[in-house]
Amino acid sequence: MIIKKKQRGINRREFLKKTATGAAGIAVIGMAPGFAWAGKKEPIRIGASLSLTGKYARTGEEQRRGYELWVEHINSVGYSLGKGDLPHKEPGLIDGRPVELIVLDDRSDPTTGVRLINELIYNKKVDLLLGPYSSSVSNAVAPVIEEAKIPTPIPMASSPKIWKGKRRKWMPQIQPPASLRLPGIVKMAKEKGNKTIAIIYSDAAFPRAAAEGVKARAKKYGLDIVLYEAYPKTLTDWIPIVSKAKDRKAEVLAGGGYLPDSIGIVKAAKSINYAPKIISLVVGVALPDFKDSLGNDVLDITGDADWEPGVEYPGAKEYTEAYTKKYGAVPEYHSAGAYGGAQILEVAVKRVGNLKNRKAIRDVMYTVDTLTIFNAYKVMPLDSPDSGLQTAAKRLLLQWHKVGGKLKKVVIYPPDAVTGKFIYPFRGWK
Amino acid sequence: MELSPVIYNALIVGIFIGSIYGLIAVGLSLVYGVMRVVNIAHGEFVMLGAFLTFFAWRLLGINPIISIVIALVVLFFIGLIIHRFLVERVIGKPMLSSLMLTFGISIFIWNTAQAIFTTNIKAVSYLGGSVTFLGVNIAKSYILGFGIAVLLVAALFAFLKFSRWGKAIRATSQNDEVALVCGIDTKKVRTLSFALGAAFAGSAGAVVSMTWFIFPQMGFNYLAKAFAIIVLGGLGSIPGALIGSLIYGAAESLTGQILEARMSQVVPFVILATILVIKPSGLFGARER
């Protein structure tokens, strides 16, 4: 027994010998990639924390695709769609260095987002950052970004509260602010002679801002706000709150939150047979899932989008083609916004031509006036209390129509972008 | 105070919604009653039932009402397999083992579902309209859900009351050691109960797919509600789960209508806390032995 035990054991000298050989071996193998990198340039590491699981998983995934496509284009030709005029000699962002995208999943949770942004900055030591999904997460990570002083475009946060009076110096907004959500809907409702409106919204940063914007415009146009109420983010059944709007005889039903909200509100309205003259909801209406889930019930419903595949921004058309080729689906605004946001980073980094000078990169982001595939871009300057707030981007109002037997979104506002006639009033549930 | 139409409306809708929660809670309670396992993966069974219905409808054109039966059967067997090979191993072990195990199963199922079904939000647009019922305008899918719940729960009661296996389940639930001594194969009883619990969750999922929308992580919402309901009704008590779910549904709906939607998820828990203060074992709960 004793002998056996001795044979199985290992003495100190042997241990040292073996570990030393092992370590040397690992070191030699470890050098191989070093040699490989000598030929290639060291990649520029760009980090992002996105909502890949949880409530915002669907839209968070779209955003990831936008970032990925941008990285792909930078790494293959050295510039993104519509940005061929920027200095580029070789593939890569600057000095021929390719981009490596590091995406972490914040599970749609702001506190996790904060943890991951810290992880990206201080542990993974990324060179640059791209913004997360949703106003809630963006708002939560804002202080971390400001403190780390890393220029970070924030593509998918439309709540103006993140910027208003906050003097954000390192994170320009890409999306049009939420106070301008559902553009034209109040004006059009008033023109059609409606008197009452119900505004219901998810109790989160961006829907609240959107609802406040609609409320302000409803007041301005003299509509009677018969219901103005928030519902919890985790709601799964909208019947009680939609019933309230019905009981109060609201002619216009507006608001919502994200995609689940839009589907839930429409289902609820149909199931209690509530047919207001106008139904207008944020975010979800623009997504193909809305139609896939509800079928013909989407007819006449209006909603907004920051972007549609048909818009006339430089590179937008090519973007739609590239996206469709890679992912086998038609892109919507979340991915386009992500791509557009990354383009702002591209513009700034290329103009400065040096990653070390973060302040200069930031300064370009805060002064440049340009177009991306996504939208127009210009933000409040650094000396303004609202610095970083988006001022140039526009939003469209859409409505679901049946064109040639197929369900299709048409733009009904603003007048210069219209692709179809506003169908009024809502023709009821079939 | 006279019952205003708004309150009456909310009450009826709440009871209907509660009955759908009941389908989920009854299964969870049955499993807890028989084997003292809180099945964290119960919500995932609801999700699987919902996706099953969705794909049967979208790809094969199967009527979602028929899918309720399909989901019931398929989930029964999924439950059977999961219990036989996994859950049975932690029976009689400390509570934490079963919690960890079912939590693991839950994570495994929804992540797999996310990989296969993608994160896209789906819904079955069937029975979306409404009818006037008991003087209230109510969704057809709710009426269907209510009908299914009444039918299945009645069947379960009859099964537990009169059938041999049902009696064995009740005996095991009351005292598994004595049941074993009396010659009941408690292992089979546990497997059957777990499979039945999963089957109920699956059929609830089929109803949910018509009523609300579905996505891979939806299970947790329903698990949280069902768990509150079975605590309210008394852990392990089937009638308790049923009454608890009606109270929960009505409280949720009434709060949303009378107070504010934001409060609708608070009030049921206030009621839960109040009942637990008055009767710590829940409405119908027996004292832990």
C-alpha cells in the first residue's frame, strides 16, 4: 500500500521540473500568435454592452447586427457605406488596423449594463466604445463613460433626459429625441376634428419622454387628455389599461413602450372591441414582428420610425442590400441606427487619425454636421448645458396599409417624405 | 356602494385571466405537494406549450384549440422524461438541491429556445376578437382559456378523487413514507405528478399564445405569478391554487382599472402578505409536517 502511494505521488523536485518545462512550452506556443501579428496590424478593440437576452433582446440583436456590418465593411474596404470620401488607403479603421468588436450581454438590465461597461473599460481595456440599447441602459452607463472619458456614440437612446442639463461631454446622441416621437399625429388628429386623446406608456425612461412629448403637443393643439397613465415595464396584459381608455371614450389612443407593448396594446384593444379613430404606438409598429404577430390586425395602425429601408440617406440603399444579403431579412431602424452611430465614430477617428487623442475625437463628434446611412447628425455643442443632445435627426410617421394584397408600411408624415395617403379613421377590427 | 360597470367589468375579466393563471399554478402546486420540489422550470413548460402551438399553427396550419391537446400530451412526456432522469435524483435531498436543479433546467430550456426560436416576439392571431359575455365585452381567447381551465381542473379533481392513481397521488402528498409502506410505488407517483404538472403548464402555454405574446424568456413572468398564487392558496393545495389564482387575477385587474396600472403588480402581493400574516400557511395550506 505504502509503496503504491509513493509511486502515485510526486516529489518537489519532479514537480518543479515538470512545471518549468510546461511553462516554457506554453511560452513558446504563446509566441506563435505574436509572430502572426507581426504581419497583421494590432486590432482596434471596440466594446459594446448590448441587450441580447431579456426584454429588449429582439431589438438589441438588431443593434448588434448594425455594429457587425459596420465592422465588416471597415475591415474589408476601410470605410463604411456612403463614407468613401473619408481618408482611407487600406482596409481597417486607421493605419490599416482592423476593428475587433467585443460584445457583452447586459440582459436588458441597466445595473448589469453598468457592470459590463466597467468590465469593458477597466478589465478588457478596449480602445473605444459603442453605445448600449435603450434609454434606461444608456442612462445608467452614462456616468461611467463620462468618468472614463471615452468618446461613445449612443445610437439607441431617445430619451432627452439623459442629456438635458446634464452636460454630457463624451456621449453624443444619434437617435432623434423621444420628445419628437409620433411626429404629426396630434396635428393630424386635430385637423380631422378629434377632441380626446388617451396616452398610455411603459414606465421607463424613453416611453415616458415620448409620452411627455405627445402630451405637450396635445395641450398645444387643445386636445382633451382623458387618460395619461404609466403602466409597469413587466406588464403582460394590457386589457385593464386599454379598457380605461375605452371607458373614457378616447378618440385617439397613443403611446406604448417597446415591441411587446405594441403587440399587447393592439391585442387588448381588439379583444375588448375598442376602435378609436387613431391608434398610434411607438417602436413596435415599425418592426416586421408586429405584422408577423398580428396579421391583418395591423391595418390602419400608425407608429413611428427613425428610418425605413427606402429613405434617401447616402448609403442607406446599399445598407439595405448588404443587410438583406447577410441576414436574410429586411433591416429596420435599430440596426441602421447602430450602423449610423458607428459611422460617427468612424468620421471622428479618421479625421483625428490617432486613437490616443480621445479629446480630439470627442471634439469632432460634438462639432461635425453630417449624414449617416441612418439620419442627419448634429448635436448640441460642448458649451451648452444640453451638450450631446441630437438636434438634426428626423423621424417618420408610418401606417400599415394593404398594397396589392400585401401588408406594407407607408410613410404618412412629414409631408416631404410621404409615400402613401393617411387612412382615417381606423376602420375597426375584422 | 353599487357595483359600477367599470368595476364589474374588471372583476369578470380578472376572474377569466385568473383562471388561466390557475392552469399554471395548479401544476406547480401539484408537483410541490407530492415531492416538495419548487419547479423553477415550470414557466419554461408554459413557454414550450406556447411555442408548440405557434409552430403548429404557423407551419402546419393546426388550429390552436387542437394544439391545446397536443401541448398537453407533448409536455406530459417532456415532464415525464425530465422527472425520470433528473428531478427524481434530488427527491428527499435538501430543498436547495432541487431548486438548483430546476433552475438549471430552466436556464437550459430558455437558452436553447432562444437559440432555436430566436428572440423574435411572436403571437398566434387566432380568436383575437371579443364577444359580450355576462354583460361584459370579453376576449374570445379568455373565454376559451376559462373553459379549458374549468375542464382540465375538473378532470384533475375527478382523477385525484376517484382513480386509483389519483388516490395514490393524494396519499403520497399526505405522507410519502406511509404511502410507500402501504405498497404505493411513490416513485411512479412522483413521475406521474411531475408529468401532469408539465402537461397543465403546456396547455396553459397554448392558451397564453392566443391571449398574449410569446418569447423565449416569457416563462419567468408566469412562474413568478404562479408561485405567489400557490403561496397565497397554501403550498401544495390544489383548491388553494385555484382560489388563489382567481383572487390574484381579480386583484390585478381591479387595481389596474380603479387605481393605476403600475399598482396592478403591487396589490396582489399586498394581499399575499396580508393573508400570510393572518394565516402563515396560506388560505388552504396545511401546516408543514
